[in-house]
Amino acid sequence: MAHQGLASLPFFNEEQIAGVLEWAPLIDTMERALVSLSADEVEQPVRQMVPVPGRDAIIAAMPAIGEAMAVKVVTLFHENAGTGLPTHQAVIMVFDVANGTPLAVMDGRLITEMRTAAASAAAARALAVETPEVVTIMGSGVQARAHAAALATVRPLGELRLWSRTESSGYAAAADIGATFFADAEQAVRGADIVACTTSATEPVLMGDWLKPGAFVVSVGWNGHNGRELDDMAMENIVLVEEIETAQDQAGNIRGSDCEIFAEIGEIFTGKKTIRGGATVIYDSVGVAILDVSAAKLAYDLLTG
């Protein structure tokens, strides 16, 4: 590719990205990215985070190089919840991996939303029962809605339940995704084959003794290095992560429980490690840069192809 000056660098907004990203190919892309990560085919540092003085907020940088090369810069402002502004806002700059030429700047909010849920769906496709009778979503934000859509791509959802600490937003989210709202978390989780925790909790909202044997649980809520969604008993089950180094540094569920990590999810996808049938599995996801990079490159190729 010829050198491209910054003056002519294209910017792709959220509406354009929404027009090309679809769940099925994105789920496949996320699985391949996580396989590459566990195969040591990816270079990425642990996410670099800087607190914003005087705010419950951070700015973070997330570069990665695999089959593609990009960097995401993301802000997380918890105080934006309930306002007209998203809590997460981001931009992603994509580069030509062959020569370093900048290719595009992309809005990263939707990419972050969709890649998170798509990675969860890839894990569910590998590990959840084929025909779940009950699926429970915990939370009522964008990830609750995204997980319902992504999971429905890989599994029939059966009875869909939703729990939220805030009833008004919980009822609204449940209506949006076609779920039944539960005001009681335990009742929402009991009997569920799949549970997606998508909250901003700092203390556990899911207890291990509520879980059905053989359940698949994904936890994507993140509120600092020590914020937790799952209690110690839940973390005594089979625990999977995206990348061990990142999880040990940034996953509050793991740091707080001091649990054993069984494997990286990429090792499960390839069969390098296997899980006995009927085991209860926890997939603890903090979000890694290669997911953003791979999702952004997929969107870039679709937009420019």
C-alpha cells in the first residue's frame, strides 16, 4: 500500500460500523483471535489504565498485533450512566501490519460492545448445553442486550430471564430482549443453564450455591481490578480466561478469590485442554486488545472491500 497521509485518513462512525458487523462472522472472528492469543501468535501488553483525577473514571490504551495491528483508546466514566452519554467511549486506529501505514480511525464504542458479547457467545458455543432450558442475563445495560443477541446466535435461549438491581432499567431491558424480569437474583439464576453477568458490581451479585450443576457462566462486568460479580464458591468451579497474565492482573473475580485458572479459552477452542462433561464452567472475561483489533479489522475490510 502507498503511504497514506493523515489528512486523507478515513474515519468510520458507529452507524457505518453497525451497517456491516453481524453476529455470526464476528463470533467466528473472536474465536480465531482467542486461539491465536493462546498460541502465542499475538503481541499485546496488559491494558494500560490511567485514573482521571477527581472522577470515577479511567482512560486506557489497548494495542495489539496479530493478523492485524491496531490500538484502542477507551474511556470509562461510570458517572455517565443514566445520562445521554455512554459509560464507555473509544476510538480505534487500524494500521497496515505489513508496513505500519495508518489505514483508518474507527469509532470504538459499538465494536467494544459487540466484540465482548461475541467472545462470550463463542465460549458458549463450545461449552454450554446444546438446548438450554433457561438463560439468565444479569444486568440491564448495553452488555445485557448485546449478550442476549449474541447468545441467541449460537443457542436457542429457551426461557429468557433478566435480573437487575434497578427495577426500572431492568423491566426496560427485559422488554427489549423478550425476557421475564426477576427482582430477586437468586430466583433468576436458579435452574439456569447459561448465566451472563454483565453488571458494574463491585461486590458479588452471583453466588455459587445458586448455580445449576453443569451451568455455563460468563462474567464480563468490570469495575476496577478488585470489583467482583461472583463469590468465592462460584469461582471454585472450572475457571477459564482470555489470557492468564491479564486475568491475574485485572480480573477482580480471580484476584479476590485467589482461585485456580484452569485454562485460556483459546486452549479449549483448539482442544489443547478439555473439560469433563457436566462440569460447571466460569468464563471470566476482562476484555483483551486483540478482540478489538480483530473486530475492527473485520469491520474495516467489510467497509472498504
